Amino acid sequence: MLKNYFRTAWRSLMRGRSFTIINISGLVVGMAGAGLILLWLVHEVSYDRFHANGERISQIWVMTDIPGLKHNQIPVTSKPVGPALKAEFPEVEESTRRINVNRFLFRVNEKSFTEITGVIVDASFLRMFSFPLVQGNVSNQLTDAHSIIITEKLALKLYGTKDVLGKDILIDSVDHFTVTGVLKDLPGNTDFKFDYLLPWNYLEKLGWGSTDFLSSNDTYTYVLLKKGADFAAFNAKIRNLSRVKTGRKDLWLHFAYPISQWHLYGDFDNGVPVGGRIDTVRMFGMIAAFILLIACINFMNLSTARSEKRAKEVGIRKVVGAARGLLIGQFIVEAFLLAVIAGGLALAVVVLVLPAFNMLIGQNLVMPWNAWRFWMAAFGFIVLTSLLAGSYPAFYLSAFKPVSIFRKQFRKAQAVFSPRRVLVVLQFCFAVVLIICTLIVRDQLRYVQNRDMGYNNNNLIYVNMRGDIGKNYPMIRQELLASGVAASVTKTWAPMTWGGGHSWSFRWQGMVPADTNTTITLFSEDVGLVKTMGMHLVAGRDIDVERYPTDSLAVVLNEAAVKTMGFKEPIGQVLREPYFKRAWHVVGVVKNYVNESPFEETPPVVIEGAASDFRAVHIKFDPSIATKQGLAKVEAIFKKYNPAYPFDYTFVDAEYATNYDDSQRTESMVGVFAVLAIFISCLGLLGLSAYVAESRVKEIGVRKVLGASVVGIARLLSVEFLRLVLVALVIASPVAWWAMNKWLGDYAYRITIGWRVFVLAGVLAVVIALVTVSWQAIRAASRKPVDSLRSE
């Protein structure tokens, strides 16, 4: 019987080749689009899920505690938190710490390398996380202060081979390290990014360690809980760890954040993760469902539209004894056969377009050909598609009564809410929602890109302070200015695009208890920051430690800091840090500038006139000098005073532009899948309009004999479809507004959704539908009446 089902299904598909091609085309595009999204979704939700102990690993965060105000959370702690958790809390089986480093000079066989990212970690790091070694033994790693573990990729870069155990690496022309292990290259679905691991005791050798709970929060701290440990109880116990250790009740709090939530949940509401990347994942999950549903709706509509041609077949089968269940099975098999053909073609399309899709999303997705789960999922996907697409036509066609069929009374009068019309409206609702979403995402991105940064990043570069740059900085700066290549030079705590540190230690006159834990962003300079960055000075002056020695304790505030501190006359005000026994005097105020994410509100910033660790030199080129020529002169100066290091630089405007990468990818993805949704919907309209034109061919002939024009007949055939598109627009607009208003809620700096976007989406939808339908309508209206009426 099953063999007969497939034979009959194949014959039916071949009899209506044009409808079959349209059906398969729609399903191929829909299944391929949904398949690409599902590949990306699986990649996103699998981040750091490969660790063997993943269910028991958490990261320790800190949180401010201001009654009645929104809490602030950051993912770093002070250095002694990790060891204290391991020593004092029985729930903790293991702890480890991580500090990112990218400022070391690597020298191997007279070759130098600087653009290498590494981390300094405790010896327990590899016991907690499942980053496998391809060479070396995990048990004895990271104990020697001069041992190093490198990835396969770095081994090839440094030595040209992966067989590197025991080889020597010279770091910063001072310390010799021995390669004791080679890591398998990190997978793409991890938030860890590093090329090498250095032991924690090397950090202590450099003097970067600290046992003070009040030291800077600059360390990523992780814990592995024992099996059966109560996570909620552990979280409650560690909450006041730093307060207990320091005896201060105004310090930050601690909480554990499970590894399963790191990548997807980055937004918090009073310490509780409520959103983040997961919102984008959910949005694209819905888009995948929309695209597949649109393709299935095409199948339903075209299958039921051809009901008259299948009616006699159904009637004869019923007369000779076929039960309705057998007929339903027949039509489901037809849908399954079509879905199998479309699924195979869709898989080929995915393979072909995957490289381009990877470029679009900035990932490296691969087809998991060897995974049995992939083939089970693919088969389930085809079965689901066939059931979605074929169930309604199967029940609809199998319900015809033989007596009505042979009397030609089986067709119902045109109802206002016929299933076919409802499905067309639903189909275009999805398409219109995606059009509106694309337009709003584009407008939000442009709005942020046009935001006033508060400084000028044109012709501005920075160089990380490595080697002898710090020691020779006065000569470097003097020569850069004297040569005329630089209009201004300044050294800072960090590159301009990296934001700054965070502090809760400032006290000022007039502050209230709720201000105690106000998070202040810290930056620092020596001289010329305002001029070099092109900032806007609102009041006072810039810091200049050369002209004013007391400026080593001077600060410049941004407008947000002035507002937070409630200063009416900020110049001359004093900011105190009782714990560090320092008092800073305010010498200037600058206009708010974007120091971190351009999508967020500007935080209160304090720019200090001294820092124990300057990390970057910013150089503003003289605009009269060509960039290529200027870079050559700057390189010569740096090579003169820092010969051991290659000259590495970064354009600030280029690095700032990377802030938009994720949003631009989202915009591109939504746009691509909106086009796919529109294309599939138009395929459906094309098929339906062709069927309508075919079924009304004699009516069209009579109308032409009676004097109807081609335009009038085309309008007659098109107007019903346009009404359905307009109904879809009315339904889809509030749905899209609600969804995008919720999406925009994650951004502090955001647009207001206006009515123009809905008008534009409506015009686009109507024009696209009109072009699709009118082609078939004009073609039908242009036929000669004699051809259609000859049989009469």
C-alpha cells in the first residue's frame, strides 16, 4: 500500500508540474533559510556547554547594593576572592582566576610577535575547564613560574610545527619560558579567547599580585561546586564576603553566575539575569519558524486551490470503497514526498551558501555530517514540515462528498473568512513583520552611528605602551611634536575605546548615603587629553602635570559626573578617597563622550592626572601630513626608542566602528531573512494568481467580448489579493511595534518608533504584491477570447 501511495503521489506531482515547481521552490527556500538559522541557534546555545563539569562551574561577579536604586553588576573581583572561596566554603571543590594579557613581546628564533592574546591563570584552570591538551600532561601544568602552554595555532605561528614541547620562548626580552603543553585550538563556541596560558605565580613574580580585598576589581574568578551543593545557599553565603573581610558595610556584594548563562544572559535587573544575547536568539528562532510556516502555507494554499482537479479522483476513490483515513494518508505521503525532495535540495543550498552566511554572521559554522543527532534532526525537520504543509490539504481534500463532486456542487461560495484567505493574510503578516523589524533595526543602528561621540577620532591612533616606551616616553613625545607629524600627544590609562576602570571609593561634599556605592568610571592622562581627543571643554581647563605639578592630584569630570555629584560650581570641588588617603581637586569639566558602548548612557567619568600604570600613547596626526607618510615617521621614532618591539598601532576610528559589528550583523540577518520571507510569499501569490486566472479563463473571455479592457480585467483579478495584503499590514503593524519596542528596551540610547516606518513597510508590501499578481493578471487578460470560448 505504501508503495502505491508513493507511485500515485509521484504521478499527481508530475501532472501539475508548474504548481509542483512553485511548491518545491517555496519549501526549498523556506527550509534552507530555517536550516541556516537553526545551525546558528545551535551554535549560540552551545557556548561553553562542552566542559565536562559545566553544570557545576560558576563565575563570581560583584554587585553594588543601593536601596531603591538599580544595582550595577561587573564580572570581575579583587584577586584574593578566589582563594578565599576555596579555603572557607566547603561547597567549593576548586577555584581558579584569570587575568587577560596582550602586552608581552614574544621572541622565538630572532622573530618577534606582539599581537598575541593570552591569560594568566591558576594551576587549577585546566582541571576545571575542558580545554584538552594534545601534548603534555594536565596534572603537572602551570606550576612552574616559567612554564607556558600554547595552542596548536600559536605553535604553528611561532615554530611552524605542533611538536614544540620543551622549546624556549623569550618574553619581553627578559624571561625565558619552556613550552610544557600544547592545547587543542579553542572551539568557536566559547567565550574564552586566548592563544597561551601563563601560571599565576609569574604574575606574582611581576609584582602584579595582591591579597587586598579592596584592590582593583580586575580578576575573573571561577568556582567549581561540589556535587550536590545547594547553589542558592552558596550564593547567599558568599554575598558579604568582601564586607566581612574588610569590616566595611558599604562595599560591593558577590554572587555566582552559572556557566550556562554566560553567553546568553548579559543584562541584569537588580542582580537577576533577565536578558541579553538570548533576546536575539529568541528573535531569530521566531524568524526561522515564520519562514518555515510561510513556505508551508504556500503548500496548503496551492494544494487546496487545485481541489477541483483532485475532486473527481477523491470521488471515484470513495465510491469504490476508500476510507477517509486512507485518503488522508495518501495526501500526507504526497506532502512527505515533496518535503523529502525539497529537504534534499535545501541541504544542498545550505552547503552552497554557508561560506557566505559565515561571512555575514562573523562565525565559522560547519555542517555536522558525522553527528547522528544532525541526521535525526534533519529527518524530524522534514517530517515536521510535511505534517505542517500537508495536514490541512489532506483533511480538506478527503472531506469531499462524492454526490456533490459529480453534481459539481462541491465548491463553496466565496466566504469572507475562507481558510485560503486567512492563510494568505497570515503569510503576509509574517512577511510584513520582518519588513518592519528590518527597517527599525536599520534606523536604530543609524541613530547610534550618528550619535555625537564627544570627541574627534579622525587621524587618531594609539600605541600600547610596551618595552621601553614608558621609560623613553618624554623623548618620544618631544620628537613626535618637534617633527611636525603629531599635532598632539598624550598617554592614558587605557586606549580611548576601552572605557576605563571602576571605583566606588570617591566621597564628595553633599553626597547622600545612596551615593556611597555609585559606580564611577576612571580614566587618566598626563597632559593634552582634551586637545588630542578633540574633546569639548565645558568649564575650567585640562590637566597638565608638566606646567602644574599639583595636577598629579587633579581631576577632570564629564557632565554626567557633575550631575551625579550635584555640583553647581564644579571647579575647585574636592573628591576624597579615604581608604587611599587621597584628595583630588576638580580643574575642568568636559562634555559627555562615548567611552564604552555607544548604545548605552554615558556613565559618570573621573579623569585623573596620575596613574600608576599608563598603558597607551595616543597620537593626533597633523592633518596636513598624509597618513602613510605620518605613520612612517611615527614608526621611525618608536623604533629608535623601543627597538626590541615591532611598531604596532591602532586607528581609534576603526576600533570604535567594531562597536557596531554585532548590530550590523543583526540588521543584515533580519534583512536577508525578510527578503526570503517576501520571496516565498510572492511565490505563493504567483501560484494562486495563476490558478485564479486559469479557473476564470472563460469569464475573462466573456468580459473581453463585452468590451472589458485589459487594465480593468487585471484590476479585477488583482484587487482581492491586494485587500488581503492590506489586512495583513493592519494586523502585523501592532505586533511588530510591540516586538521591536521590547527589543529597543535593551538600549539606553534608542530611537522612538514613528509612523513612517509602518507606511514605508506597507508601501513595500503592496508594491511587491502588486508586481507579483499583476503579471499573471495582465497575462490572463491579454489572451484572445476565441481561445478561451472555443469549446463553448
